[in-house]
Amino acid sequence: MTTTVSYEVVDDVAAAFAAHVADTSPASIAFSGGDTARDAYTALAATSGIDWSGIDVYWGDERFVPIDDPDSNEGMTRGVLLDGVSPRAVHSMRGDADTPGEAAAAYDSLIRATGGIEFVHLGLGPDGHTCSLFPGSAALSVTDRWVTTNADDEHPHPRLTFTYPAVAASAQVVFTAAGESKRAAFDGVRRHDPSLPASRIRADRILWIVDPAAAGSWEQGAEILHD
């Protein structure tokens, strides 16, 4: 597939992300987790002009923990954003399944039925992971599922995650990365290091929103990737 990738270097990643959501008005959005995501969703909660009644909400990855657990991506997103707005629907990734496998299978069916989420928000780990696609992990090679389980020794809790095919089915992917701790990983992505899971993300359009600390010597611009 052909992927158009744009890079924006901004001082306020959270504000730029919120403005992009407002400008694009997606009908469906998959949220992420982490500190940068929390800041982005806090900014989004303060952004006017978004018709939440027309948006279906999903998540691109989740820890298999109760929603009220401090490590829950859904719990974080509800607390800083969703409890204050009224989306058309909120589709829990954790749900009420008894096992990670059951939860992944149910969400796989749900996401496939959508034909692809319009807007997927992704983060970047210092190790180059995105969603819960960790370097060297089994989920990286899954091509027959849109949602699967994953785990490794470096990240706590069993995980549910979008696979590469699920992300590739989206209309647009927006990465956010902030802070010097992300600089090495972002540099690897810009150099297309295949050992970094984030380097292998494809979709029709990908936008990276990063701050100067994460960007390092890289400047904003665009490129086209062919696979």
C-alpha cells in the first residue's frame, strides 16, 4: 500500500492533537494510553466545536485490568475526557470478558464489522512500541486478526492490541510523542528501522505530532512510503 506520512514539530503536542481532531471531525476514533495521551485528551476535553454525538469511541490497546484500575487506558480516557462529553457510543476493549483471549476475540469481531476505524491515535514508547506491539513480540506477526493478545517481560499486565492490519484499515493515524525520552525511538522511526514496531505502521495517511525534545534534529515535512 501507499502511505503518506507527515511530520509536524510543535511546542504543544496536546493542543495540536486536539486541534487536529476538531479540524477532521472523525466519525470514529480509537484512543491510546500513556502520559502524552492523557495530556492530549485533557486538551481535547477543553476544545469546543466537536460534535461528540456523532463519534463512536474505541481503543487501540488496553491492559486486561478492571476499568477502575489506575493502569486502564479506558479508565484514564473516561476520567479526563469521556465522562464530560457524550459520544454516540463507547466500545470498551476490556469489556466484561473473563479472559484476555475472549476479550480480544470479541473486539476483533467488532472492529472488523466497522471496516476500519476512521481515526487511530497512537503513542510511541521509548523502545519503539506502539499500541501494545512490543519489539520481538508475537503480535507483530499476526496478520489474520485485527485484535489479538500480547505480552512481554518489560510491560506489566496481559494486553489487548490492534494488529498491523487493523491500523492499516484506518483512514488516518495520528502519532503523538513528547519529551527527550522518545527522541531515540523517533529517530529510529524516521530512519525506518524495521526493529521498531512503530516504523512498520501503515495506513492511508499518517501524521506525527512531536515536540522539539522528541524531534531532535529532525524537521517537519512529509514523505510517501510504498509497500
